[in-house]
Amino acid sequence: MTYRVCFVCTGNICRSPMAEAVFHARVADAGLDDLVEADSAGTGGWHEGEGADPRTAAVLAEHGYDLDHTARQFQQSWFSRLDLIVALDSGHLRALRRLAPTERDAAKVRLLRSYDPAADGDDLDVPDPYYGGQDGFEECLEMVEAASTGLLAAVREQVEGRAA
């Protein structure tokens, strides 16, 4: 049974596709591609149908990540098919939990940086780099990479628990 993860930010062109690409790479490196699927979406539909922000694509390519992406808006009906919904900031977390049809679904929503043991527990947001320069995209990637190790460990535990 496939474990399904969806990364969610505001418009699905910067942070969430970046997290999706990094996590795909971690999953492949761990040999879990047959057991774990990941995608991404936005809380809003402003950029639906567009590709990732060119700065996101450039930073990912520069660091060796692949990205094939088309923006889309998160839909309430997806809760039933997803195992984990990873919000990139606390605003997304609140919006997704409000959208959740049940308390069980709301419990599926977690902040990405909650998986980074070095992250400050009071500020787990990945800042939106959209209105800034290239350095914001680099900082975003650093935060995503740091959290992806812990996220992969948590997902691996869930996947192995299903197989037991």
C-alpha cells in the first residue's frame, strides 16, 4: 500500500514544489519510490496550471534536484487519499486544518520544519521567498533539506509499520 504525502504552500510555485522535489530525491535515495508518493499543492488557485517559479527551478537544478511541476490548488476531497499533508508555514497549517472534514484528517496536517530537530520550536515557518531575491530561495532550500531527513525517517517508520 502506497504512503501518500502532499506538500502545501500558498500558490504552489515556490516552497511546496521545492519540498516535493527534495523529498522525491530523499525517497529515491532510500529506495522507497515503490512505497511512497509525494506531490504538492497550494492553498489558493492563483497559479493553477503554471510551472514552478523560475527561481525555484534554478535553485533546485543548481543543487541537483529534478522538478516536473504544474501548480494546482489543494482540494478537501484529497484528505481521504493522503496519509500526510505537510504545510510550509503556520498559515497553511491553520487553513488546511480548517478545511479538514474530520479531526482525523486535521491530524494528518503537520508543519515541515517540525521534522527538523534543529529548528526553533517557536518559529517553524519556511519564509515565502516569492517577493524577495535569489537568496530567499537558497534559504528556503536549506530549510527544506534540513527538515527532509527527519520527515523521511518519520515516513519510513509509517511505511515499515504498515508492512509489519
